[in-house]
Amino acid sequence: MSNTHRWGTPTSTMAGTRSPARTRRVQIWAASVAAVLVCVAGYVTADALDVVPGFLTFAPEPAPQSPFPPVLDPGPAAPALGDLDPNAPVPSAAQVQAKVDALVADPAAGPNIGVVVVDQLTGAVLGEHSVGQGRQPASIAKLLTAVAALTVMSPETTLDTTAVLVGDQVVLVGAGDIMLGDGAGDPDAVDGRAGLGDLAQQTATALRASGVTTVSVGVDDSLFAGPQLAPGWEPDHLSLGYTAHITALAVHMAKTDPTQMYSRRHADPSLHAAQTFATRLGEEGITVTGTPARTTVTTGAKPLGVVSSAPLVDVAEYFLRTSDNTVTEAVARLVAIAQGASADFDGATTSVLAVVASLGVDTAGAHLADASGLAGGSAVPVSTFIGVVQLVTSPEHPELLGIVVGMPVSGLTGTLATRFTTSEARGMVRAKTGSLPGVRSLAGTVVTADGRALDFVVMADQVPPDKEARVPVDSFVSTLAACGCGG
């Protein structure tokens, strides 16, 4: 027996039954967690502006820490999640509501907090507070972009960066891949899957076959439109490495030091990519004259080579796990293009919300200032985010499975690697983090001690400057994970 819960997204079967799709879903969930545990050390990163390493403690709130914490070893892996039992006890709504009320009353969370907890299988609301008010989401906004992207484009979509010959000029044409490698591509990487060294080699071979050995280099990044920086971004966001200019192609997200999570970005990512390509062409024996410049390819261009990005689902997993703002913004522009909208900030944010709404999620009152959550000025209700979480954990949308897989795992990967490390919730939570000054948010799913999967959202956007809201938020989620409170 199926039903539709109050947030407007479809649920699966009611408790006590199990559909084949649900069985496959939880088996994939278990397998994906196991795979994450194997490669956990590769994804210990910090959320852009969510940079204070969080942890579960009942001691006084910690003092603010450096915005550039060291990469930390998360320690031994926790056991992988097993298959979920649909007959596992559902937590008592009264007990869950009491936990919600305690979080709301905690002064460290501030006076404006929204919370909801629902049973993943049935969609029943177990606890809630102020779910309809729009709040600043910070980086959990990336969930909206991921859902929209994997809805309007196939998860297997790749972005093809091409080189074409126009007259005596080789033009590098961007298709939205801002994670190009500066040399040979790495087939096992997401950042650097497509390498400009490989493209230069293909191009040089094609040029020599045509008897051409001297060219100039141009770059066509006209796929994206409008300003490259969002009005709501602060001047130091670029210098601190929280984002880059949003262009249709870039090498390693335009980082001047690709080995660093937060690195100063190149002032013009497209021209930097073109110069890198020109250098690689020179190494292949092609003489490059002049300085790379922007141009626009129209008709009559001769194809010379192409390199392809990682599949879109891997790109989405990357920006969810690492909370990379630049990649998120580039993907949002691809959503706008797929929707026939302008590939700028307005087109991207409008298109993302429109696609999410088309899936049955209530987006009333939602507004995005950018697609990554870095800018101030966004306002999205808790009700929208719980609808999205339920959507990505639903067996009705297998194309969105990569979003669940891509979410950080508590105490193990991504922006949750240093949180929940001593909690019973370690390895039991998949959630997207979000943080801006005065803002702390967390949205995802948790498995209780009884084996029941719950979806939850916490959003606080008036956190006192002398408090660290991660402590009560993580404590709240940990009590859900430890819950042996079947009703």
C-alpha cells in the first residue's frame, strides 16, 4: 500500500511490507557504505566556510579554530551498514519530538532554528519545529543542484572539452568541465579525468597529419553567460579559495595549488586553461605564436581532439562530499542550459528550483542567491529540504542514488570526517553539511540503533557569534542514531 506524505514527494511501501525496489535500495546503500569505508582517507576535507572541525562533546563550546584545518586521519573504519529491516521499530513520535524540543531550546543553536525528522519508509513525521519558514541554507543548497542536475541530465553524461581548427588558430572549446587536468588525464580521478596533455597530443597528431606545425591558440568559453561572480559573494571568498570565477572550462577548478582544498584561484580560469593547453602543444612539437585569447567558434571548424570528464553522477558526488562551490555553480549552469534558460546565476538558480518543484517537492517560499549556498541572501524552508532528502532516498528515483552515495558519512568521509568520530552515529549518518557565519545546517539520513532509517533536516541561521551550533546539532543526530525508542 503506497501513500503520499505531507511534504509532497512519493513514499514507498508502508511499514511491515517491502517492495523489491526498496530491497534493492537498501542493499545498494549497504554496498556503497562498505565501498566508502575502503577509500575513506581520500576524502577528508572541510566544507567551504564550514571549516571548524566538528565533533561530538558535552564540554563547553570550543573556541573558533583556523579556517584552514589540517587534513585529519579519521581513524579505524566503522562497520558497514547492513540491510535495513522494514519491521524495525519506528521511534516514538513523542520521544523524537522531545529531542527536537531540546535542540530548539539549546541557546547554542540560536533563536531561529527549523527541524524535522521523518520515518524514511513511511514518510510519517516524528518530530518538527518551524518547517515552513525560509532560512539561509548554506551548503545544503548543493543538494538542490545535485537533484536538478541528475534529473535533467543522465547520470552518465560527460562533458567534452574539444579542440578545433579555425583557419590557423586552434580553439579550445569549453563544455562546462572545470576539473581538467593540466597533463595526462587520470581515468580513476574525478578532478583531472580529462587531461589537457592528452588533448594536446591528439591535436598535435591531427595538425601534423594536415601538414600544420604552427598555430595560435584561442579559447571559447561562451557556453556560460553573465557575471562570473555572484553579487552575494564576499571579496575574500576568492583569495581564501572558497570559489573561483565561474567559466565554462578550468584546470583543477582554477586552483593555483591543486593539492590544497582551499587555494587561491587563477584570475581568469579560461585563459589559464588555454595557456596550459598552448604549453602542452609546444611540448608536442607544435609552434604556438602569440598569446591565447578569447574567441567564439561558429561554423567551419575542423575537429582535432576531445577529452571527456568523469560522468555527471561522479561530479555530483564530488561536490557533495567536498562541498566544492565552484563545481556546484558550473553544474547549475548546465541545468539552466538543459532547461533552455540563460547560463548565468539567475538562470541557474531559477532552473534548479523549477526542476526540484517538478519532482513534487514543495518549493513555496524558496529563493536561491546562488546554487552552492556560499552567497548570503538565500532563503529555503526546512520543508523543501526534507522533501529533497525523501526524494533521493526513494526507490522511485534510482537516478538520484548517487546523491545519497555522495553525501559525507559521519566520522568517515568528506565534510563529516571529523564529526561524530566518538559517537554511536559514526558510520550511521549520510548528510550534507552547511555553514556560513551565523548559519549551521545539516540534512540527510540516519539509521537508529533499532535499524530504522530516518530522514532529517536541521537549519539554524541566527547562531550567536560566541557559540558553536555543531555541538547541539551533532548531539541531536547522535541521539537519533542511539535511539532504541520504538513506539
